[in-house]
Amino acid sequence: MDSNIILGIIGPNQIIIILVIVVLLFGAKKIPELMKGVGKGIKEFKDATGKEEENKKDENK
């Protein structure tokens, strides 16, 4: 599937609806904690992929 097609389907109205549902499900106090956890996960993923690329470069030398 083309990513442009997926992005074309989701408009501003749908994003607002999704955000309202997230706030109702998790509550306003939990959202910063969730985003902090997501941020840590993304950082760990980037660090791991960076180390993997370094290992591949070292093996090719």
C-alpha cells in the first residue's frame, strides 16, 4: 500500500476524533506519561539501529 494513500484518508477531523478518544480512554494525566514512554522507546530503537550500523561498518573493514 502506498503511504500517500493512507495519509490522504486521515484528515484533520479524524485526527481530532482520535485525540478525543485517547483522552477519554487514558485521561489527561496519563497522556504525558505515555508519550514519555514512547519517546524512550524511540530513542532506544535509534540507539540500537545506530550500533548495528556501526557493527556492519566495522565488519566490512
